[in-house]
Amino acid sequence: DGKQLGELSEEKQNFEIYCRLRDALHDVRQEIGTELAKISVTGYGVPVGNLKKNDTNALIRALKLKEYLRENRLAGRTLLDVSWISEDWDSITSLVKKSD
């Protein structure tokens, strides 16, 4: 429907991410001699609000995504590593000001 990933509900986001990863992994697994040792997914927090809140929200989203991917057997027996990076405008603004 043309929506960006961030505009979707959490459930639809997880499904969309699952589909994208499934398609990418299918292509990788088709390559002769390729063995998939680990799948790494990094989620980024929204830079709105304070860092502590964003860190908590990013952690919760990452864990829910990992659970969704596991439930839908995306990785099979392959190690699935899901991490997160939280962001906030205050820190970003501070870094930009220091760079001048």
C-alpha cells in the first residue's frame, strides 16, 4: 500500500521484515557452497524523546521481532542475532554542534 516500514503497525512491520529477510535468505541459500552461519539484524530507535525511553522501546521492539522471526522459523538452526541501537535528538544535536 506504499507505506514506509515505520508507518506500519508493529505486527505488520514484523511481517514485512520477515518477508524481506526470507526472500534475501532464500537467494543466499541457493548459492552453491554457501553455508549460513549467522543472521544478524540491527534495529534503530526513533530519535524522538529521551535516550532512556528510546533505548527501552528499541530493546522491546528488537526482542519482539526476534520472537516473531523464531516463531516463523526464519533462521531454522542458524544463529539469529537481533540487536538494537537507540537514538535521541538531544545526543544527535550535541554531536552535530561539536562537529562545527
